[in-house]
Amino acid sequence: MSDFVRVCDVAEVPDPGKTLVDVDGEMVALFHVDGAWHAIDDVCTHDGGPLADGELRNHTISCPRHGARFDIRTGAALTMPAIRPTRSHDVKAEGGGVWVRLRAAAGVGGPTSGAVPAAPVAATPASSPADAGAPSVAAVTPATDLPLCEDSIREILKEVKDPELFVNIVDLGLIYGVTIGPSADEPGKQHVAVDMTMTSPACPAGPQLIADTKRAVGRRPDVAAVEVRIVMDPPWTPDRMTEAARDQLGIF
Ligand code: FES
């Protein structure tokens, strides 16, 4: 474990207040709230957002990029789209200065490695043991009995789940639109275009969600081809989730 490093004067950070400090070359968000000091990595575990730039409210900091909130005392992820804790560090105020000691990375034995990732993860296990490690498309028959329309496509897309959150992409609010038209290549069949967004531009689950969407919709015998168009404007925000998704993720 590293030693404490003096990062600033006590007087430099008001209460409540925050600042960004450099500790042995690592950028750390430092907080002063209710007379106590806290420090966490300046890295949102969703997609690397700069937490020190976020809004501080009591003991939570909101990521300025997509709104995930973290507990500044533990680094725990409190809301989507972040589901993993960010690392927290030891802090002390001494001799007029503030000192930070870096902890080990979360998950490798550091004090924060036991922090529970946001309630959502435990609350939303795979729907059956067979789901564990399985592709995110459930092995069920597509809604082929329904007439081909946007609603029936959305029903099918509920089979496609975010591999980290285990919530389907419709309830997550990732589907912006569905367009259906005659196929130019296969007369009598339809071309389906799905406008989909991601929770962030660099969403690591993106390729899988696109592939699973094509596979799920493509099961319909009346669909000739499925096109997935990624739309980042307007950007996804947590308020696009349905009540069902919020319940599933434990967000109130
Ligand atoms: S990068 Fe922080 S919520 Fe997306």
C-alpha cells in the first residue's frame, strides 16, 4: 500500500466542496462534506466520466456524462448506468493539509473491493440457471403470431437483454423507433430497421446488442432483413427507462 500524500491545504476546499487532485500520478476526486474528507477515483465505472466535474449532493456525486451517482464515502455505484463501484481511498486532515493514500484497485483485495455494486445487480439475476453465461437473446419463440408492426417488433426485442444489467433493451429505453417496409430483395417479405441508442457512445455491449437484435427479429419468417441504426442524438438518459426497468434495477 502506498503512503499518504499531501494533496492540498485544508483551507483550499470549502465544506461542502470538492476538487481534483493528483496522487502519485492518479487523478482522484477529493470531497469535503460535513467536516469529513473522502476520496474516490475520478473515473465513472460506466464509461470513464470525470466524477470530480459532477454535481455533489450530500454524500453523492453525479457523473456529468450520463448521470450515474456514486457514494463518495465508499465509491459504491448507486444508480445506472454505472453498476460497479469506483475505487475509494484513505484520507486524513493533518497539519493544515489534506493527505490521501491510494487503496488497491477494487476487486483485488482493497478495502472497497467488497462494496456492493448498485442494488440492481443482485436484484436482477438471470431469469433461469440456463441464462448464466448464455447469449442475451432468450431461447423463446419470437412473437410470430402477431401481425408484423412496431408493437410486435418491440415485443420481440424484449428478448434482448443488456448483458450487464439483465434488463431488456426496450424497457431500458434504447429503442427509438422501428420502420417496416417491403424488402427489395425478397418480394413478399419485409425489411425492418431498428433505431437503437446506447447508454454511451463507447458502450462495450453495443456489438452484442446489435447482433442479438438482428437475430431476434430475423427469426420471423416474414422478415427478409434487419437493419440496426445506431442513433446517439438525442443521447440516452436514465429517464428513458420504463417503470418496469426501474423496479428491476431497484431505482426509485
Ligand atoms: S460515463 Fe458516467 S454515467 Fe456514463
